[in-house]
Amino acid sequence: MRKIESVDFFYLSMPEVTTEGDGSQDALLVRVAAGGRVGWGECEASPLVSIAAFVCPMSHGACRPVGASVLGRRLEGPEDISRIAAQIELDSMDLLQAPHTWSGVEIALWDLLGKFRDEPAWKLLGYRHSFPKLPYASQLFGERPQQTYQLAVKARKNNYRAVKFGWGPIGRSDLKTDIEHFSAAREGLGKEAFLMVDVGQIFGSDVQAAALRLPALEEAGALWLEEPFHTSALQEYAALAQASRNVKLAGGEGAHNFYMARHLMTYGKVGYIQIDAGRIGGLGPAKRVAGYAAANGVTFVNHTFTSHLALSASLQPYAGLREHEICEYPFAPKALARDLTLNHLERDDNGYLAAPEAPGLGIEINMQAVKAYLVDVEIRVGRKRLLSSPDHF
Amino acid sequence: MRKIESVDFFYLSMPEVTTEGDGSQDALLVRVAAGGRVGWGECEASPLVSIAAFVCPMSHGACRPVGASVLGRRLEGPEDISRIAAQIELDSMDLLQAPHTWSGVEIALWDLLGKFRDEPAWKLLGYRHSFPKLPYASQLFGERPQQTYQLAVKARKNNYRAVKFGWGPIGRSDLKTDIEHFSAAREGLGKEAFLMVDVGQIFGSDVQAAALRLPALEEAGALWLEEPFHTSALQEYAALAQASRNVKLAGGEGAHNFYMARHLMTYGKVGYIQIDAGRIGGLGPAKRVAGYAAANGVTFVNHTFTSHLALSASLQPYAGLREHEICEYPFAPKALARDLTLNHLERDDNGYLAAPEAPGLGIEINMQAVKAYLVDVEIRVGRKRLLSSPDHF
């Protein structure tokens, strides 16, 4: 019987991390070994805290470290991954960080299983085909509308047919400036391209403040308005959805279990459900969300902002859903995220890309880059050294 | 202007921690200093991980350590606590563990503010009176029905007029055994006492398995059935609530923000909303839940299973709600939880207790006990030692 022999975490970071809303400034890579092979996954986010949740001492029966449910467990098929997930749900119930930690491990387990079976992860998840997706360039708004315009022009020149602007100044100054950003984005993109807007929860639970931006978003022909509110502000989501004519709401990247995503669809009335496989508990729950979305008239979209390992993972859960065509694509990640993998998912001549046909996630890790960006971590509790990252090599 | 000068964490643990569902086996105590005084709070749960979320390096603008929003900030009045909370919501949005960490800090801030103003925390929260609560003895089911019976008899002898049995064997063997436990509990308690049952999410999302237990719970006159499902399984909660005649559902201890608690009431149809101030983000959001519950015909109940510091904190958010009378009371905590404080909230002759009239939380920390149970923690990232607990003294 094949068992999970080891789980290693690699905390990688750019030399300098700034307060910009760019999630590619660090990464937590996970390597799982079983049966003489290894699989790779990536957790999103906060490397130190997610590592701590794997190695921490047990607090009580329902607050055990994630590692306790993983190490030494059987890994023969997908059902073993589900069983570990269910055990973590009970045994790490009171450990809030657990889903983020488990996500990267879970992804690595699918990668590993795919390598053993010589099949891509999406096949193991039950799909027959990996359909092409239309990537949107995901980037931050400019500081001023003129910069947003230039960024839009540049994205169009780079042959992107869909562009998302996010965060930055929106909701932080006045309504007029926000409107100028929206129309600058559309002007720069031209009439044809899809335009999406992400405001990063800036309105908290203030439905009216968000609703004030709707007419300008309609005017700019925005496909969706993303994360107007706190991930859990379901009633506010529903109220805004009702107030909107053409602009649909999008959200879900903060969902750390299947239920939260379901609630955004059922109660929050989002039109697009965006799932980060590195947060929701990995490919299993993300695939479940995709199935629920497809059955309920909601469009599934991946959420990813780091490496192409994370990108591949994020595509697997809806690779087989032909109609769910749009995908997030890290447009201008930091060097770390680019260097981390030897191969990359590039767009074809039509501007499309697809989850790889290669086994597992189909991504090769660049160990030279891992060494170059590695941050040394040591955690000691009492006399016990729980983790010391140089052991990894 | 008074500023938050320091935040120290004390990871305390029993020498041995077992897999039993007893949350009093360790504790994370928080001490905040400002203006020459200190306030105390307690986080629930997983000390190491919550500490890591306070000191971790920033990942990006929306994934900053909790400490970044706390240290050096103004602390003049309650509005300063709200402002810090709002900032953490945005700046630590992607740090899943943040609410658990912040909870203990927030509680300590109220304690500190109460000491400065010479007022109990519940007055600062806006209440005029602290009404007596009827504590229920909160304990685990026995291994076998006969032991459950004996525990019930013992609780009645100890003059408890309300008893909650939880976790243990329920849902893990057969229906018949569960029914025997329920009826043994009632038999041991006699006809008068309130009986509550907590099954610790054992049914996951299986409404039918939970519904099979309802007739026996009705028969035993259970006041509520607590946590039949995953904290976020709102549709399942609602379905079971609809299937029940007299037994109301209770839940909410896993809520780590106001919204999650509101959803359990609005969508999940619970009759009792149970809030752990040490998880939901402290007294502020817990008070907000209490107000929402009172306005919507739901009964607020504290959730607490550790020290009397945590007990006092858990009572503050609904101290002024006379009708919301029942309170959880750690019946048989580990020595650590008892030793941690110099004073304790004891029941009066009628078997009632109330949130203290003394300033802040009204609880004195036993520094001797803190030293005795202290677990040494060291976290190092790169060349930077982020935390080393012996510095605390």
C-alpha cells in the first residue's frame, strides 16, 4: 500500500515585499512524497501561518495540526484524498488556517496521483476533455485614470481579448475618479474586449456606495463587478445583484470551503463564482463548486495570481466545462512566480490556453529558483524543533 | 494620545494534551500594554498558529500580519477598537487565521479601556446592567450511557439546573446507542433541569442522519441540538430546523465574523446563536450578533470552554440582555484553565452568575500559573527572530 511519506514546505519570497495588492510577491510551495515519487502544490496565502498550521502542537481532539491527518495516510486513489479532507474537517475544525494549509497539500496529492496513473489531474477529477479557456489579463488599476488607460492599451496590444482591472484607487477617493477609471479602461481596450472590474471588498457592507458605481460600470460595458463586499456579506451581495441590470457580480476567492461558495451563489446571487484552489481546500472542493455552478446557471472562473503551478491547479476543476470559458491569467507577476516553474501555460494563436494534457498538473518545478527565493524558517515549541526549512534539501 | 505599546502572547499548555474534545488543555493569553497599564484577553484556539498570524511577514497589501494593524495605534475609546478591526478586515483579508488572533487582542483592548475608564466592559459596550445568567454545566458525554447517567446525576447534585452533554460517542456508533445516551442524560438530570445536546458537527451535511435523532431528543425534552453539521452548512441547518417540532437548533461557535453568525440565524434558522468572543473577532462583533439575535427572536448564548477570563469575556456581549438567560459554564476544565486566574465567576445561592461589575473584564491573572504552564515558542524567518516567548517576562 502506497503511503504519504513526507510533506515539505518551501517558503519563497521576493527580496522585498510591498503593500501593493500583488499576491505574487511570495509563495508557499508544497512537495509531497509517496511511493518513490513527488507531487507539487501551492498554498495561498501567508506562508509562515500555513506552515504553522501543519506542524503546530495539538490543542485538543478537534484542533489537531493538519499534518496529523496527512502523514502516513494511504494514497492509492482519489477516494483517499476525500477521506483525508473529511478527517481534517473534523480533526482540525477549530484550526482556522487549516483549509489554506490543506489546499496546497491536496493539490500536490492530485499531482502525485496523476503521475502514478499517467493522467492529468482533470481526468482524475472525472472530465474527458480539457477545453480551451480565454485568459483575461489580471492587473491592478493605474494610480490615475490616464495610467489605467495606458495599461488597457498595452493589454490590448499584447493580444488580450479580456482584461480585469482591480484594487488600487477604486472606492478610496471620490465617485467621479472611479468613473473616470472605468471609462479610461474601456477606452483603452476598445469596444470588443471583455472588461472586468475588481474592487477588493472596498465597500465592506455598504450597498449604496457600491450601487453608485453601477451606472458607470454599465456604461463601460463591464462584464462583472468583483468583490464589492466582504466575502461573507451575502445579503449585501444579493441586494446589489438585484439593483444591477447588466453587470453581474463576481466573488468567491475568499471561500475556504464548498459551502461558502455555494452560499455566494444561492444567497448572494453572484453570476460568476471565482475559486482559488489554493484556498478552498484544493481541487476536490473546487470541482464540486464547478459542478454546482454549472447546474445552477452560474459561471465558474478560476482565481489565481501567482505561479503557473497555481494556474494549472486552478484550471483543473473546470477544465471539462466547455461553456465556462473565461480564466484568470497572472499577467504581470513578480519574477519569483515566473521563475518558479520550468514550463509555462502559454496562449495559443487564438489567445486561448488550456489545462495541460501532461500527467498531474503538468508543471515542472525549477529547483534552482526554489533555492534562490527560499526563506529559511524555524519554528520551535518547547524543546521541540517543529520545522527547520534547510532540512528540505 | 494613548497608544498601544506592546502585545505579548503567552502560550500555555497542560503537560499532556490528549485527543479528547476538551478545549481547556491549552490557552493563548494576550497582554496588551498602553498608557502604563495592561489589559488581558484570550484567543481560541491553536496558540502557535494564532501567534504566527500576529508576527508573520507581510505577503502583500491584503495579507499583512495582524500586528501591523495593532501596534502603535491609538487607544482612547471604543471607536479606536472598531477602527483597528475594520483595518484588519481589509489588510489581513487573505490571512485566514487573523480573526482568531485578533479576537484575543480585541478582548484585551476592552479590558484595558475598562480599567482606564473604571467601568466594566459591558458598560463600554452600551449596556446599563449586567443581568444574572443561568449557567449550564458543559461536559462531554460518557463513553457509555451508564456513564452519561452518572455524569448527569453528579451535575444535578452540584446544583446545576441546566446541563449540556457534548461530543464523545454520539453519531459514531449506532442510532440506538445515541438514543440511550439521550435518555440516560434526562433520567440522571430529573424532569426539571434543562438538557442540551451538542454533537460537534458529526453529521457533516447529512440531514437525514441528524433527523433520525430528533424524536429521541424530543422525548428527552432537549432544549436544543447543537452543531449537527459543519458550521457553514446553512441549507442543511435550515432543512433540519424545519423537520424539528420542539427541539431548536443551536450553533455559531465556529463563526469568525459577524456575517457567519447572521447567516446561521437568517438562512440556517437556528434558535440559539452561540458565540465565542475568542474567535469571532472579540466583544465588538459578538455584541453586534447579540443585538441582531435579540431583534430577530433568536436567543444569544456564549460559547466558552477554557478559563474564567474567557468566560467573563464571553458574558460581556449579552450581559445587558435580560431575556437571554442561559450561559455556558466550563464545568470541569483542566487545572490550567482554573489556575490561570486569581478570581473566578462563581454561582450565587440561586445558581446564577453575572458578568463582573469590576473594571474591564474584572478578572485577575495569576502570573505564577502563567509561568508554570508557559510553553516556550521561537519563530524565526530568514535572519529575523519574530518571536521568542521568554522575552515576555
